[in-house]
Amino acid sequence: MKIVMITIMLILIVVTFIYNLFGLLGLVPLYVSSPLLFLALFILLFYINNRKKFKGF
């Protein structure tokens, strides 16, 4: 299941990257496309780093 989620998130990053390229070309607002790319990268990194951590007794 973890591989499927990471694959979906990588596809989301590619889609938002292409959307951000459209923003750089002036086809869509850049202030909308840049935060979407940031959020996609943040969610992927958060999901990869989220693990069971020892919090003490």
C-alpha cells in the first residue's frame, strides 16, 4: 500500500510541475500554481518521513 501512495504522490508532483510550467508561461496564475507544487512536495516528504517514533515512557 505504501508503494501505491508514493506512486500517486509522484504523479501528483509531475502534474503540479506541468501546471507550474504553465504558470511560468503566463497561461495560469503563478500565485496559484506555485503553492500547489509546494503542497504536493510537502505532502510527499511528510508521508515518507512519517513513521512510528519512540516518544518515551
